[in-house]
Amino acid sequence: NMASSHLHFKTNYAVSSKIEPFYKGGRVQISKDENYIFCTCGSRVNVLEISTGKIVHSVEHDDQEDITCFALSSDDELLVTASRALLLKQWDWRQAQCTRSWRAIHTAPVASMTFDSTSTLLATGGCDGTIKLWDVVKQYCTHNLRGSSGVIQLVQFHPDIDRLQLFSSSMDCSIRIWDLSSSQCVCVLQSHYSAVTSLSFSLDGDTMVSSGRDKICTVWDLKQQKAKRTIPIYEAVEGAVILPENQDFSQIGVKKPKLHFITAGSKGILRVWDPNTARCVFSQTLTGVSAADNPRSLTHLLLLPASLRLATVTAEHNIMLYQLPGLTTLQQFVGYSDEVLDVKFLGKDDSHIVVATNSCQLNVFELASNSCQILYGHTDTILSLDVFRKGLLFASCGKDKLVCVWHMAGGSVRCVARGYSHTNAVGAVSCSRMKASFVVSGSLDCTVKVWDLPADLTAAEDNIHQLTPRATEKAHDKDVNSVTVSPNDKLLASASQDRTAKLWSLAGEGSLGLLGVCRGHRRGVWAVCFSPVDQVLATSSADGTTKLWSLQDFSCLKTFEGHDASVLKVIFVSRGTQLLTSGSDGLVKLWTIKTNECVKTLDAHQDKVWGLHGSRRDDKMVTGSADSNITVWEDVTEIEMAEEQAKQEEHILKQQELSNLLQEKKYLKALGLAISLDQPHTVLTVIKAIRQTEDNSELLEKTVLKLRVDQKEALLRFCVAWNTNAKNCQDAQVVLQVLLTHVPPEELLQYQGARTHLEALVPYTERHMQRIGRLLQASMFLNYMWQKMRVVGEPSSDASVTRRVSARIQAKEGNRANSQQH
């Protein structure tokens, strides 16, 4: 009964997970226990747990100032951050609590900082050319080291704390050694001609390797304080690390147990060097083509000695972990996605998503673990993606005029085919729907191309098939923004900046047959999509509307208006009965086609939502935006309906229980239950029931006074509502009389909103008083009339009726006056 259970319309989606930026460049440090990566992201330092890929802690400067530098102590206990506001803050990072903050006394922002191995001394290097040392335990500044010129880019303590040495490097490209006992610079090591980027020490502390952007590494003898050897590296070096000694690194070219080091830099590959021969003994090989301005160039290299791992950080803000001794890739983390331009579900059960960002790399995330595989193959920004039905093959296209087809096997993805014949950026791609037989692309060169895929596409191991187009059609007068293939693979729709969508037949051998044109949008059309069940096409446009078109006569059947700006994507959900649209206003809207109604608006993102895709089982969707965030949503319609139903059932049970309590004359319980339902009308019913009993005033007084304070508060609130209505004012006044008589005024004023409630009671009560006054006058006249009439007629029992009426009115009058005085 798939159909019957399924054809509920959706009413809502909720966020199930998010992939957010966590690193936007700047310092990266790994904890001593090698479980966490600390990195800067604007005014925050984020802590990434390596095993799960999740951000587990985050500290943020409350003044929203960017963090210029930070350092984690050697025992992983203290985190110190420096912001542009020249404040240093010390954190208990696990609790995200700032434990103290102090002025940095630098006259310009702090550019570098480090702790010594005992976690008591902190060194800060400023943009003002000075270095200050702080005792973080006793909390004072111990040294102020002057003499460097320009920004201090690097500060590092000698690992052997007994030597009491600090190394620093500034804009003058030399390395200074400071003796902390005398606060003097004891030596200036000169070898580099541009910024020194890293220092690495040997186990015995007598050898040091320095790296620089001047494409050299220098090996220093620290006993003699002289350069032993300068090694040309042929790339700007951002990090050099001496390999751990007494380990077998023969897999990466280390033949003798002598000192070797590993470098990372602008070429984007790790290389191992033998300083004795000044030769590179191992070079990492990378898959995929490399671009001229290498997006993979490395900015940091970090050693995790205990687990024998290496971490690199790329210029694109990716963090990669490798296992020594073989340099096998362990994990990849994407720190910052820039603008997300497209996102699609991938894998057998939509276990992964593939993301195109404002870059030439594709990111494939496994949703369960957040782990990522970064794919290289394009040489310019990737603009669009589409996935074949089974979820293991997908296509991408981009500004490099290229169409690529990728295959995922056992969780890892490789490029299996590429087609190159467009003369301009390719902005749209669509896969065949039935089986993986062809791909369609649309380009800024105004053409649409159909590419046939070979049958044995995924068979060859490393071979990349070259695709040639079966058909090329000049489809539009302006950029082609979107192409899509119909569910039966017979039709193709294209949408363009020229404000039209066109329908084509794919049946012809060498060409596309134009079947018709959909005209009616006032601006460019961003997206086009076939209904999975009906002969209908959906388009979304920069004019802020989404339209449905008939495939029979190309007339516009419906228009959906509601986005304030461009509608960038449209997809069908709920078996073609509903639409999801995403806009440049950051909103995602859910529409029911039959009623033209927008059922739900999700405030999804802060910027344009370029990516929108539904899962195969129709229970999830994913959105990606120019705000760098990717969000996976789940359909919560059934959960919410079940909750609503449970609420109603509980409500019915309570109403039943209430009438039982009234039947059994358990008035206190009944009143308590009615108040808990928060329905003034139900509470009123109970009050009326109490007032209809024999000794009503006594019973009411007893019952009301037994209520808890919060229940009395609610009762006062309800009295205000009842008092506005002449029919119920009686009951309100009786309850008020009890409250005002028995609850001391100071206690009453403690009630939530008491003043406003009491003020709201006054005008209506005065109005009721006036009305009752008039009634009393009228009844006096009535009494007078009766008296006169009795003189004429026989004495009758009617007189007693009149007396009863006027007695009751006077009693009410008494009540009312009573509450007025209070």
C-alpha cells in the first residue's frame, strides 16, 4: 500500500545535519594528545575532533574582533587567543569559558605566539617588532625583547627547556636566538632572503632545519651556531619537519638511519630530502590534472609524532591527514567551501553528497561520518552537477568548458570520462534517467550537446574515456542556464537567460528536434524540471516566479509567486504533487500544485540558495548556498502529524476526565485540571458548576484558596477575560472577591502580570456597576408599581417574587462594591 500511505502532502522539513565552514585561513595547531585540530575562523577558534570530523568546541571573542593568532599549551590545558583589539584571552576551551583576559601591551596586533614545553611561559610576537614573554601561572610579563625589525612572524622555544632559548624570525628574514636568562639576543642566523616559515629541531636539540619562501631549506648546527648546508627545494616552502629518528622510512626513500626531513609548499606535494646529498629521495604523486595556479599548494605541515601521522593544510582550506611511513591518505576535511554552487545526493541510499563550490575541486561527503574525498579533474570553477539513477555515476561541468563523468566504487570516486568541445563555460549538465547511456550539457556558448557514454565505462581501471558529442544544437540566443532529461529519456528541456524554456526531441540520430517553446517569464529562466508523473514542465526564473507548462501545447498552466527575488532551482516532490523552490533570498518554499498554495517557507540560508536536491526516497532534501553552508533536511510531516494527533487524543482524554471529576463533585481536582489545559472557557465551566451547588460561596472560597500560586495566577488572568463579557462577569467577580479578600495585596502584586491584569479589570467592572445601578433603579420602579397595583387587586404571591429579585440585585451590588473597594 505504498500509494495510500504515501500520498500525504508534505507540510514541513527540519534540519537534520549541516556542513559549515570551520577554517578560513590562519594558524592551525594539533593538540599534544593528537585528538584535536585547533584552527581560526574569523572571531572564533574551532576545535575539530579528528576521529569524527565534527566541531566539538568553539571559543569566540565577544567583541566579534578577528582572532589574529592563538596558541595551545603543551599540556593541552590552556588556550590563549589574541584579537585585533590587542587583548589576550585565556580559555578553558572544553567549557568555552574565558578564564581571564589582559592587555597585550603590544602597540600593534600579535602575529605569532607559542608556549614553552612546561606550559608556564607564553611568548607573543607582535607586528610592532617586539616579543613579550608572559608567566601564565603568576600572570605577569617577564621579558620584553626588542631589536627585531618589522612583524615577528615566528616564535619558538628550544625544545630543551634547560637551554632557556627562544628563536624568532621577523621581516628581516634572519633567525634570532634569545637567551632568556639575560634577555639578550645572543645570535643572528642569516641564510634566508625571504620570510622564514618554519623551524624543526632534531631529537638531541643540536640540529635545526629552517624553511623559507625563498625556495630553500637550511640545516643549522646549533652548537656552532652555523649553517651546515643550504638545500635548494625549487618551491616556496611553507613547512619543513624533521622525520622522527629510529623509525623505518624505507617506503619513502630513506635508506640510511641519518637525519631526513619532509617539506610542503607551493607545489602541493610532500617531498622527503636527504640533507647530506641535498637530494629529494621521495615525491608524493597526486591524482588528477594540476592547474597553473595550483589550488593544492600547501600552507602548513604538522607532525603528529605519537601516531606517526602528518597533517597538511592547503590554500583551499582543506586539512589532510597522512599515515607514515607510507604517506597513505587517512582523512580529508574541508575547512571552507566558499560559495556552494550545486549539491546532489550520491550513493546507493543517498549515503553521500557531492558538492560543487566556487573552486575547481569537487567535495564528496559521507553524511554519516562527515568525512570527505576531494576530487581533482577540473581546472576552473565547477558550475553544475547531476547524478545517474543508481547513484554511483555522476557528471560535472564547469568554466573550463569541460564535462566530466565520475564513478563511485566502494566509497572512493574517480573520473572515468571527459568531453571537451564547448567553446565557453558549461553551466548546466543532466544525466539520462533510465540507464546510464548519455549526458546532456548546456553552455554559455548558447549550445546544447548530447554525449553518448560507452557501455564499458567503469570497466577500465585508470583509463579516462574521451567523449565526443552525438548532437550539438544552437539552442538559445543567450546562456543556457539549465538542461534536464525527461523520465523516459525521449525528451530534453533547456532553459536560458533569453527568458524561454524549450522542449526538444532526443529521438533523432544526429540532431535535436525542437518541439516547442515556453514563453511567459519576464526575466531569464534559471532552472527547468520534468514532472515525474504528469506531462508537465516546471521552470523557475529571475522574475521571482515558478511556472508549470503543458507539454502538449506549451501553455502556462500555473504560476507560483512568493519569492522576493530570483527563483534559482525548482524540483518536484511527493510524486509530482508538490514543488520545492529555492531563491536568491535564502528561502526554500514548499508548494502544493493543486491549490497553488505555499505550504511552508524555510528560512534556510543567509544568501543565494544555488543547490537544491531531493533524495530518492523523497524523505530528505539538501540545500547549498552562497553563504558556504550545506544543510540536509528531513521531511517531518508524519512526525508532526503524529505529535498533533497525540495532543488531540490527550486533550479528549482530559476533557473526559474533567466531566468525570465534575460528576463526582471533586471540584478542586477539576479546577486544577482545567487550569492545566489552559482554556479559560473550560475553567469557567468548572466555576459555574461550583456556583450551582448548595453552599456555593463557601465551596468556591475553599476550592480557590487551595490552589497553588501558579494556578491562582492563571485564574486571575482568566478572570480578566471573563470580566469583559456581561454574561460571565458574575463568575469573574465572585472569584475576584475570593482572591481580593483572602490574598494579601503584596502577594497579589507578586503574581505574573498582576498590575496589567488589575488595570484591565477596572474599566469593565465600572461599566458592570453602572449597568447594575440602572437595573436597580428600574427594579425600584417595578417594586413601586407592584405596590400600587396591589392596592387595586387582591394580595398575591407575586409580591414575594419581586422582593426576591430586588434582594438578589442588592446582594450583587454588595459583592461588586466589595471588589471595588479592594
